[in-house]
Amino acid sequence: MAELGADTAVVLCGGRGTRLQEHAPAIPKPLVEVGGLPIVWHVVSLYARQGVERVLLLTGYRSELVAAFAAGAQWPDGVRVECVDTGLDTPTGGRIHAIADRLDGAPYFATYGDGVADVDLRALSAAHAEARALVTMTVVRPELPFGVAVLDERGRVTGFREKPRAEHWINGGFFLCEQGFAAHLGPDLVLEREPLEELAAAGTLHAYRHDGFWACMDTYKDAVRLNDLWASGAPPWAGRPK
């Protein structure tokens, strides 16, 4: 079995969840619930199940609520969860920059606090090691929100496909980062812009293709879908809590 590439994960939990505000106006996005548990619990649990021992929640909006939940939550065995208030309006790259000194010079996983997947962290680690990348980014092809019409060369509709996967790969989160990535971060930088763009230009950003389940809770409709999957009894990203 491949080794896990890091024993620490950082989770970006500073979001306001603007497009969820009609239904969750008073809580930060990471605390919007799926199956009676905040989405961030599911994110931490998928790391803990695969052997990550320490998780840092990088908070911002209503940080005190995330901290209160984290302090009282029943986390999976074997994982330590810490909250770090990284500022109300700090961009994503700035949040990771703020905690660089807490990572002890070791590689670390990083992800967003609103997305779940059945990603294999050991396979991600193996791809990262083989590529000798500074950062490996999990990429996914999301399911399109609409069905599509299938056309022939004459413009006739020959059929329909219900919510197919996109043809292009997008950033699915679930990064594995070497400590040297800190040199590309700064307090005012958005992770997905200058830092990752610099690595891409230098050829040190690798993509790990994930073809399994992936979902991001960006809208109320997304939250409904995730809750329905949990209610089915077999959520593809996780097992039931003990």
C-alpha cells in the first residue's frame, strides 16, 4: 500500500456561503449541515478515515461558531482538530500563508471546507511523489447541472443525455503541498490565482485526475442533493459516524 504523503491537513473554512444565505443566514458555510452534521465534519472525517492525524480549520467569517463546534464535536478517533482564526476577509492563499509556521516544515494536504469526495489520498500521494511536484491538485470533471441534446452533423437532435460529465477538468481541491509552496504564498493572495498560476508556469503543479464521486456545496440545491445522498444510507464520500 502506498504511503500517505502527509499527516496534517488544512481546511479552508472562512467562507460566508453567500449563495446559501437565504437558508443559512446566521452561520458560516462550513457549518451548513448534511445529515445533521456540518459539512466540515464530513470533510475532516474523510481525511481522518485515511490516516491523517491533525487537521487545522482556517476560519474567518463567524470564526467563533466554527471554534465552538470544533471544541464540542465528536471527531473520528485518532485525529486532532484545531481552529485558527485567519481573519475575516483574508483570501484563500493568505489563510494558508498565515499558518505556514505551524506546519513544521512538512508536506500537508489542503482543501476547501465545502466539498466532499471519495478521493483516495494514498493514490494522490503516490501521484504527487512520482511527479516530484511542489503541489499536486486533484482535478475532477463535474456533472453538468442540465441534460444535453445530442446533435448530428445536420443539426438534427438524435437523443438526449441526462446531466453528463463536463469534458474539461476543474480544480476539485484536495491538494498535496510541499512546504516550499509557502514561498509562493502571501497575506493578500488568492490561492487559485498567483500562487497556482506561478507553479503552472514553472511546471511544478501536477494534476491528479479523480474520476470518482465529487461534490461541492455551493448552492441550496447542492445542499439538498448531499442531504438526499446521506439519507440514502450510503453516502459515497463517507461512512456513518460511530
